[in-house]
Amino acid sequence: MIDLGLDLYRTIGQCADRLGIDAYAVGGVVRDFILGRPCTDIDVVCVNAATQPLIHSATQAAPPSIGIELAKASSEALGGSKVSVFKNFGTASFKYTPHHGTDAEGREYELEFVGARRESYSRDSRKPIVEDGTLQDDQCRRDFTVNALAVCLNADRYGQLMDPFGGIRDMNEGILRTPLDPDITFSDDPLRMMRAIRFASQLGFRIADDTFEAIGRNASRIEIVSAERIMVELNKIMASPHPSLGLKLMQKCGLMKIILPEIADLAGVETVDGRGHKDIFYHTMQVLDNVCQAQSEKNIYLRWAALLHDVGKPGVKHYDAKQGWTFHGHEARGAHMVKRIFKRLRLPLGEEERYVEKLVMLHMRPIILAEDVVTDSAVRRLLFEAGDDIDDLMLLCNADITTRNEEKQRRHRKNFELVKQKLVELEERDRIRNFQPPVSGEDIMTTFAIGPCREIGTIKDAIKDAILDGKIPNERAAAWQMMLDLAKDLGLKPKE
């Protein structure tokens, strides 16, 4: 017996009893309750033994669903939240925020109701033929045994657990396996392969050998799934405590080569004259996990910057007999690749993409500073180019120090602290972050009675460089005098 602990479940059960419906909480909400994880997405499956099974296509109008009936009754009993009805699929949902009782106050729950069903697929389609079915039929179509658990909500059997596939056993052992033949499960809905890897990453579970082998056999089927659906799962992997767990599984089973070939191409070590380089794929995984451990708040796009920071290396890799392996210009090449990757994956192309592109472009700069003499001018330029993202850039660069040489690591981190100290000092003194030159283009045009021209850009750039190089202070008076001097050299005269 399992008491899911929320008053709303008993309310749903009471409504189901009045309608003559058997109701069960199923899937993730049961799994997460047993694992002690918070869950606000509640799926309820409804069964009416008196209803004869009916067959219909998932793309055609379905018969009236008992799930819709129960959703409307439950919503009314819980305070009258608006019910969203999807007649073609026989489902309904509503949101509910408890304000009293044992339910967590202020937490919003999303409840979805559906009649029990069974599904069958043809090889060339992801759209199933759906039939009204029994509870066990519904559990058979679930992706994994740990998601096929059901708890009865009716009063006479409240809390009774239905576990036909050993989901509790698998949960206790930390194993993900499919209820039925995994080849059929993944061929029917290829997104389940990404879900397997996502759950392994989120929960720290191991994918059963036969299940993982089936992912490898069916990996190419992922190509029929939309990029938007894939990205939902991939971003959940990226948001997990250790994204590398899921990404390494994607690499091993072949999904990475299809979804993110740029990351798959980072793997492997090439050796010439007995000299090899580090495996960039596994280095990237370590950097990504380092970023996750260092973040005070979860920033998914900082994690994407970590994943893509060395993506340009395969394209510029070069062996030199004296220097060994070099990757000159990989940061610029990688930054150029970011937009193309974001566009293909349907990631946002606005400020999020520009943020990742900037961090990839700049990720070597603090490291180079830490290896060289830390000049005020170089630090000012870093502040100017990074702007408000300087703290994230420094976090990424610190995470990028993965050498196993303890002396080298100690030296890097010591120099890194010097760079960080100078960043603070120069920002307080010179106010460089996001600065605009104290003299604007409009000032120049007004002073010399000229229209837009090349000379305006020349003057502005010279003033900006002088401030960044510490030749003049970041003050209007000094910048104004420099403007006058430069204009004189260019043959410009102030208007009378």
C-alpha cells in the first residue's frame, strides 16, 4: 500500500467513485514519490470496465473519454480550475494550487487525465493506432518499468500498488529497462531512447544491458523525431547534476553522432611520432561537470558554453615536430559554429545564442592572461569584451583547468587568482565593464559640424583604445581633449 500523501488524490478518488470509474495515479509521480523526489506533474489513468474497447486512429476524433469526465469532476471538486480538453486524444488537464490541508501550499500541480489505452504502430509512422484498454494495457505501453507503476485512488482500494513488471525491484536496484521487447519499444517511439538516457543521467540509474544494446540498434530511428522533442530531453540531460553521464551514453550508443556530430567528433586521440593529445571529448565532459559543480544557480546556457567551448578544435588540429599538437584559433572557429548548432537543434537564437558564442570566443583569454604577464591593458580589454558575463567566463575558464599535473594546476590557479584580483581592482577604478567612450559620435558631429563619416569612427576607436590601454582615464574631460587633438591631426576644425 502506498499513500501518495496529497489530499487531492483522495478527492480525485471520490469523484471517480461517483462516476463509476477506476482511477490510478501512474508513471513519474509514483516513481518520484517512492524515490523521495518532488513531482508536480500528475498523470491519472481512468478505466471503465463497462466500456467496450473501441479502436481509433490517434489523428482522428476519438470517442468521449472517461478521462475528460473525471477531469471536469475533479476540477470542480478542487475549486473549479479551467479544464483544457483535447478531444482528439481523449485527454484533459488542469492546474491546481492547494492553499490548505496537507498539500504543499503554493505549489502548482499539473494534472492530466486519460482513459486507459493500448497502442500499435506501423514501421513507417510514429502515429499509433489507439484502442481503449485495461490498466495493464496502459502499463504495457509505458517506456520503462519504473514508469509503469500505478496506485489506485478509489476509496475501497486506495493506495494499492500495481507493479506488473517489477518496477519497484528495478528502482531498488537502480536499473532502467523496458516493460516489453526494447527493440519494439524504441522503434515504436524513438524518443524513448533519449528518455532512457535522460533518466539515467537524472536518477543515476544504469540502463539494463539488453535495453542499451537495443538503443544502439535503433539509434538511426531518432532521425524521424522532431528537433524540438529531442531538445526537451537533451536540455533535461544538460540540467541534470552530472550531464556527462548522459552525454557519454549518447556517445557510446551512437545517438551523439546523429544529434550532435560536432561533439562526437571530439572523441579519440591521434598520435604522431609517439606524441598524442588529450581526448577532447572526455576533457569536455570534465569541464562541463566542473561548471555544474561550481554554479551557485543553474544556468543551462553556461553549461552549453562548456559543452561547446572546444568544438572548433578538430577543424584546426595540427601537428608540428617542434611544438607538438596545436589548436590555434579553435576559439574563433568554435564561436562561428555555435549559431549553426543552435539553429539546427532549435535552441534560442537571441541573446542566449550570443551569450554562448561570446563565452566560446573568449574562453582562452583569461587562461592566456594567467600564463603570461598580467597587464592592466589586457585585463581592461577582457572586461570590455566580456561585459556583464565576465563572472561566467571566469567560472568556465577555471573549470577548463583539468590537467593532472598538480604543480601545473597549482600554478594555473595561482595566476588565475591574480587575474581575478586585477579584474576587481580595475573595474572599481576604471569602470570598464560595458563602458561606452565618454565622447559619442554625435558629440563629434556637433563639435565639427560634419555628417557621418570615416573620421568619426577613427576618433571614437582611438579614444576607446587609449582608455583600455590606460593612456587616458575613463573620464569625459580627458576624452574630449583627445578628440580635439585627433581632429586637428585629421584636418577637422571646430565650428565657430
